[in-house]
Amino acid sequence: MAASATRRSETLESIVNVIARSAAEIRQGLVGRRGAVEAENPSGEVQMEADVWADGILRRRLSAIDGVAQYASEEEPEVFECGDIEDGFAVAVDPLDGSSNLQSNNTMGTIFGVYDQPLPASGRSLVTAGFVLYGPIITMAVANEEGVSEYELSGGERTLITDDLTLPEDPVVFGFGGRAQHWPPAIESYVETIRTELKLRYGGAMIGDVNQVLSYGGIFAYPTLETHENGKLRLQFEGNPIGYVLKQAGGRSSDGTRSLLDVEATELHQRTPVYVGSTEYVDRLEAALE
Ligand code: AHG
Ligand code: MN
Ligand code: MN
Ligand code: MN
């Protein structure tokens, strides 16, 4: 991106502000949009009314920002070109993460990653990434080269809670997705071991489960499955942004072999196994899969 440093930081600030200011509207709009639509998303999954609606809000607003050249979403097959990628960022969003939790009224989130390369892009080209968590309080985590900041969002305001969100020293929780009967033996025995050390916390929305790991330390995974070798989560929209957040919070990520940020990006909607959290537990996971 040839833009000046000032223009770059203004664009990044605008992206974060637009997502923060859209959060209350997205959460409010979940009411009455808990049904499925006819269409499937590009990953071949059921698309909820709220998925489509949240994507529409974020696409309209983010693509209008001067300095945003590409917008891509888990809900749309193609990248939306909205500027000169030589002179702009690529924004990838999971507009509503955990929309299967609409039925059970559990936490959900919005995930974003700002890449300095055309999509699909390497996680190493992320300049900012983070998420909004629609919990009892709407909170937002924003990671950049300085570290991770956490905010409370209320009444259109973004209140800083901490500018140094880091994983606690002593890990406490773990959450592994998928069905246990589909876990490969190495994953099964790894979980058998860590469940004697950590407490199970799994809520079915990546962002809710990842935020537990950020708060208490531990590991979140949507592992490789015997039925789905690359697991369920998407590299561009979920794996890379959350892998970047955990790295900046003092932890790490893996696809089972390497950092998620080093997984080669070939397809916009490619899936990847996801293991993120306290370094000790991700290191042990990689050793278990060797
Ligand atoms: P999304 O709603 O964006 O499609 O993401 C759902 C993902 C992720 O949030 C969560 O970790 C995982 O699906 C849960 O999958 P299971 O329902 O198979 O546990
Ligand atoms: Mn998701
Ligand atoms: Mn989603
Ligand atoms: Mn989905």
C-alpha cells in the first residue's frame, strides 16, 4: 500500500470505529432475524437472516471508507473490490460468528481482519484484527503491532478497559469443537490429558470461547476431524484474525503444524484446523499431532 503513514492510520481508525459503531445495531437487529434463509453461504452452510443482515451493514459501511480497497465476508462468495488495492487495505469479516447460537440465545461475535495484501492473504500481512463479543456487555478486542486493547461499547461510545490485554500466566479453561467421536486418536488423548488440568468451557461460538481463553488462559480448538480434515473454521475470516489476536496477547496459534499466520492462503473460503491459546498448550498440541 503506497498510502502515507497518516492515511493508513486514519483508515485503520475508521475501520475500527465503523465496526464499533455498528455493533449495537447488529445486536439489536438479531431480534426477529433468528430464522434461516433459503440460500447457503460459500462454505455450504445454512445462512441465517441475521448473517445476511449483519453482512449488509458491514459491507456498505466498510467498503465506503477511503483506504479500504477490498471487502470480503464469510457470507459472500467473492471479494468486493471497492478501491485500488495498491493503495488500500483488504478487510475480511465474519459478520456474525456463532449464528447457530441464535436458536439458543447464546453469545455471538463479529470478527474482522485488516490485511495489507489482496485476499486471500497471508496472516502475516495482517495489520489489525479483532472482534466484537455480543455478551451481557458488548465488548471489543482490537489487536495491532502494539498489542491488544479491550473496550466496552455502549451508547455509541467505545470505553477503553485495558490497552494491554494479555493471557494470564496460569491457564484455566479449554474448549474443543466438533463431535468427540470424530476426533482423531491423537486429539482424543490430548483432550483426555488436559481435561485433568483445565476446566471445560465450550459455548459453540468461537468468539465466546476464545474470549474465555483470553480472560482465563487455556486453549480453544476446532480441530481436524476424521470427517473433515481441515476442520470447520475459515482461515481468512476466523483463523488468521484470531491467531493474530492471540499472538499479540502473548499466546500463539496453530493449524496443528505451524502458526495459523503461516498457513498458505490459496482460497478465499479455505478451512483450517484451529488451535489457539496459551503457548504451553498449543506447543503440547503440536507435539501430540507429530
Ligand atoms: P459461524 O456462525 O460464523 O459460521 O461460525 C460458527 C463456528 C464457530 O463460531 C464455532 O466455533 C463453531 O462454528 C461451532 O461449531 P459446532 O456447532 O460444530 O460446535
Ligand atoms: Mn464464524
Ligand atoms: Mn459467521
Ligand atoms: Mn456461518
